[in-house]
Amino acid sequence: MLTRMPSEDTRERLNRLAWLLDNSIPIPGTRFTIGLEALIGLVPVVGDLIGVAVSTYIVNEARKLGVGRAVLIRMGFNVAVEGLVGLVPFAGDLFDAAWKANQRNVRLLNEWLDRPDHAERQSLKFVGVGIAAIAAFVFALVTVTVLLVRAIWPG
């Protein structure tokens, strides 16, 4: 894939978008901030879908810049976690306000732009651990299912 170096304007635009979506609104009396995405996410289902769509914009911009596949998978994971957990009423909105997928993804993009080999290696490790975790979960699920079936239908 052809790598296109972003202008400082592009980098700043994505940084500002992530800030707007994740950190732009201070919570009075605390050091915490939330962003517009947390507010949009208060609208059940539709708000979360809009949030995922907007978050996907940053991932797509990274793809256009030639970010490696492992980094893109990691960015997609951040958006997917935020979107799926965000579907849980109230608790999902609190998680969304804390997870800040857009800030995470812009940090990943900036790290890739500054140190592509390091970012790619770290993301490959992340993807490897994720695949191993999914494989272990599937194995455990199959094992428990087989044991339950044997317990219900001895034979």
C-alpha cells in the first residue's frame, strides 16, 4: 500500500475531531471530560450507530494514509468495543465516556506516523494476543458445551 504523509493540517484536523468527540466537555467540579460522542450515545441504538460511524471516519483516514493492517485492526477493535458496549443502556454510555476510542485511535495513528515499525510491531502483538484469546474462548465454549451435552444425555 502506498503511504501518503499527511499534512500538518490533516493531523491537526484528526486530533481536533478526536478531542471534540471524546474530551471537549468538562464535567464541572471534576477533572473529567466527555465528548460529543458520549452525548450522542445517550440516544438508544441510533446514537451509538452514529458514534461508530463518526469514529470510523478516523480509521478510514488512517487507511487512506497507508497505515498498516495490524494498526487498522487495532483501531477497528477500539471502535467496535466502544460501539458494542455502548449499546448497554447507561453503563455503556459511562464506558464510552471513559474508553475514548477516538483519542486512542489518533494516538495510534500519530505513533504510526512518527514510528511506523514500532507501532506495527506493537499492534501485531495486540492482534496475536486477541486471536489467541478468541481461540481460547471458542475452545472453552466448545468444551463446556460438550460437557453439558454429555451430562444431559448420558450415553
